[in-house]
Amino acid sequence: MDGPLILVAEDERDIRDLIVITLELDGFNVVPVTNGQEAVTKAKEINPDLILMDVRMPKMSGYEACKQLKADEDTQRIPVVFLSAKGQEAEVNTGLEVGAAEYLLKPFAPDELARRVNQILVKHGRL
């Protein structure tokens, strides 16, 4: 498949599987990882068009991973979109402060996820 490459970092398997299936059905190539540390390593390896990242993960939080990605010349231009069940202002602001492009709240409708991912890719010149 030739679609955009999306890296998904989510520690909860059910949610990760739902995201992968949803995006693959929409024509994306998806690479799933289970924590922030893997996200940083994998992003350097595959240079995805977009990273969807959970905030709360083992080994390294989404915030920490995003900070590292934004500090690295090779990965700093990749848009990072946080997924979080916590919609508090403070958490959203922290995500945006560390360099996230957007913030999506869980739970989300699958078609809404695919639509937003498309919009973000277009906005960042990745589609």
C-alpha cells in the first residue's frame, strides 16, 4: 500500500488495535508500538508522516517522547497528535507546549479519527 505512514503509540491493546484497523481501512500504513520509548526509536527508523501517541504510557510518557522527538533534527518536523481520555485544559496545554500538533480525546468514533488524521496530514503538508 502506498498511503501515508502513521506511527501509533498506545499501551492499551484494544485501543491500539481499533486505531490500526480504522486507519488501515482508510488506506494508511500503520506501525503500532506500545510505549513512548519505542515510539522515539521507531520514529527515527521509519520517519512516519504522523505520530498518534497516547499521553499515559509505561517506560516513557507521550509528553517525554514528544519532547525527545521535537529536540531531534531528524524527527522534529513529524506532526505528533496526542490521544488522551483526560480532557483537562492543563493536560491539553502541556501537550501543545511540548510540541504536539493536535489533541484527540478518547473515546473517538473511528470515522472521526480517520477524518482528523487526514485533515492534520493535509495541514502539515504530509498528504
